[in-house]
Amino acid sequence: MTRQRYRQLRYPLIALALILGLLAIHQYRLYASPVTAQRVQTVTISNAGFLPNKLSVNKGETVSLMIVNTDIRPHNLVIRELNVQSSDLKPNQSATLQFLAEQEGQFPFISNTPGYPEIGYQGTLIVN
């Protein structure tokens, strides 16, 4: 090959090397990503409050909560001590909360959609 031919191939070879490097990084991140939630727990918000109103998880577990509002009013789910909060869910809406249970203890959760804790809309998350 001539020197001119090497110059013509220089940029495509550099681009190919960059693409292969990015693919290698992507594969590494794919396998090194944190473990997703092992199970999804559903919490239904009805006119009777949270069902269930007690949840148990293990310390270090990635918690995934599917929040479903079946009441006729908007509600949310807030765990203040863990800085976890869903958006305000209108009737028949749902949302998924995902977080890491890093500390043991009992953490109350509430609905405070009108700006203050709603009576009857409370529960406890227990991290063992």
C-alpha cells in the first residue's frame, strides 16, 4: 500500500477504534450495573388507606414499590426519613418507586397530597 492509501484509511480506522472502545465500555457498564429489585411489592391506596400498611424488606435490598391509587381522590406515598416520595397520583394512576434500603429500622409512610398528612393514610416500612 502506498502512503496516500494509509492516509485515506487513517480516519476510518480511528473511528472504528473509538466505536469498539465505546462498545467495550458499554458492555462493562451493563454487567457492572447495580442489581435491580428482586421483587416488586404493590401498595394500593384505597378509601380505607394503604393496603398493605406494613411492608418488610431486607437491609441492602433494592426496594421496588408499585403504588396504585384506586381511591376517588389524589394521593401519594412519602417516606420522609428515607427521602422517598411518589408523585401525586390521580384516581386509577400508578407509579413505581425504587430505592435502596440502606439502614435498618421502622420507617413510617404517609400520604400528604393536600400538603399535610392525611388521616388514615399511613403505614410502616420495616427494614431488617
